[in-house]
Amino acid sequence: MKRLLLIAALMNLALAAAAAGMTETNMGDSTGQGSTAERELIGLERTWGAAYLRRDTEVLRRLLADDFTSTDALGTLRDKRAYIMAIIKAPDTFSPASEFELDDVKVRVDADVGVVTGRATDKGWYRGPNLGGRYRFTDVFVRRQGRWQAVVSQGTRTAR
């Protein structure tokens, strides 16, 4: 059971890494330009993904709000500290980014709240077994004191 929980937690973490491979297509408005806030949030998704891949906990500490929570594919809830600790422990057991492909990414902004949704298809391994699959994700950002921070992240495995 512990192994399944770890796998599910790490797959949720892998969703953040998917952002590193995002392109401007299918994001923002139909022109690919989007509003300033939409572009900022897409940039933050990329930063988040790159920080995850590099295990850059300093960037993650700035990007994630102190009240951040993450829910993985098995329903495990993690606060900011537990989320970052899982990333620190991940390199020896989990390869989240052997391949990632994002599509159907949408950004919605209402005043100081931004929601990024999308679908990630990935290939990764956990101590040998392939954990690849399709996931839907939702990341919620809040603009506080002039900067965006992630407050909620959720990932759900979907049928192929």
C-alpha cells in the first residue's frame, strides 16, 4: 500500500514537470497570445515544471503558497512541505519526465485567481515498472501582493 501511495504521489508531482514541455498552441485565446495574466500563468507552469525536473526546491518554495495543497491520483493530500519533500526523495526511485506531452491546456483568469487545466500524457518509471498514462490536471493560482502563487494542484489519471 505504501508503494501505491508513493507511486500516486509521484505521478501527481510529474504533472508539474509536464509544464516544462508546454507550447503556446492550445493555450490562452485562439491567437495563442492570451492576456498578460494568462501568459504569466503559462510561464509559471513552465517554471514549475523546470524546477521539478531540476529538483530546485528554492524555486518551488517561492512558487507555492504557504497554504498550498496537492491532491494526487489516489486522493492523497499533501501540504507544501510534504510536496517538496516528496520531490527531494524522488530522484532515486522515480523518473517522471522520460517523456511528456501536454494538450488541451486552458487558462482562466478572474481578477486575482487563475486556473490552469489540461491533459498530460507521460512515460516514466518507478523502480523499473512503466507508470506512463494520461492525466487531467488543475492548478489554481492566486495573485497576492502583486505575484502569482500556486495554492492548489490536483491530478487525476484518466482512461487512455
